[in-house]
Amino acid sequence: VIFGIRPEDIYLKDEYREKIDENNLTALTEVDEPMGAETFLYFTDGSNVFNARVESQIGEDSVNREMEIVFDLRKAKIFDKETDDIVIDLKF
């Protein structure tokens, strides 16, 4: 299976509106890509690579910094690796 979540559903822990201690991960920022009003941050946790979309000022000067991020699992999906079909839609 493949875990899927959109960049806009990954948050920096300090900015996450619900302030939960679950679904957190510490990851190293490899790339920051300013896009005007927002910045895409590309992370690795050593074995996975993923990206988050954050407000521009939050993403500035973040390369090679460890950051704690939060996944909004209400928006995540689990896909079948061979068929790309959605196996589980985690909306709750």
C-alpha cells in the first residue's frame, strides 16, 4: 500500500490549528521553494520524502533544519500500490 496526503494537509507543528500531539514527525528540510504567498517545503525522515505547503514567511531559511510536522490524517488516503485504487479513505 501507499500512504497519500496532499501538501496542504501537512503542517508545521507550531502552526497547526488543532494543537494535537499525535501524527507528528520530525523531518529534515531538504528544499524550500518560494512561490509568492506560499512556500513548498520538501522533507525527508531518512526513508521517506514528502512536501508541505506553508505560508511564505514560515518557510524562509528552512533548508537543512529539522522541523516537527503534523499530518492531518482526516485528509489522508491509502492506495493499492499495483492498481492505484483507493483502499482506505481516512475521512473521519
